[in-house]
Amino acid sequence: MRVKAVLFAVLAERLGVREEWLELPAGATAGDVLAHYRARLSAAGSILLAVNAEFRPPEAPLNEGDEVALGPPGHPLLEGGP
């Protein structure tokens, strides 16, 4: 299945990408997306997850076409700000 990952703030800066599509196996979770990016970062710290604009725990299941947003705590777009 394909999901769209959207990265904010330092995550986007360090990885050099703001959005990308990921190919994941059926039954993948938000935590699988988080693990994908943690593996690409040396010291990631805390990362918030949102699936389709709603905060979700890592074990939240994903569906084809979902949007998974990842960013640091306090980022306005992940905290409901403008």
C-alpha cells in the first residue's frame, strides 16, 4: 500500500524532503512510518505522529492513501496552530 509522509521542521530539514510516498506492506502501522524515518536519522528525539490530520499512536493501522505527518512536539501545524 502507498501512504504519503509529510515531514515538518527539523525532520524535513535533516532529511532534505518535505513530502514523499512510501510503499508499505498490508497491515502497516503509523509506527512503521516512524521507524522508517528514525532509521534515517541519527538522533531523532521525540516525534509526533498524525494520520489524516488526527494524532494517532504508533500502533494505529494505516490504509491506502493515508497521510502520515511527523514532526517535533510544539510545531504549530501538529499542535493545531495556523
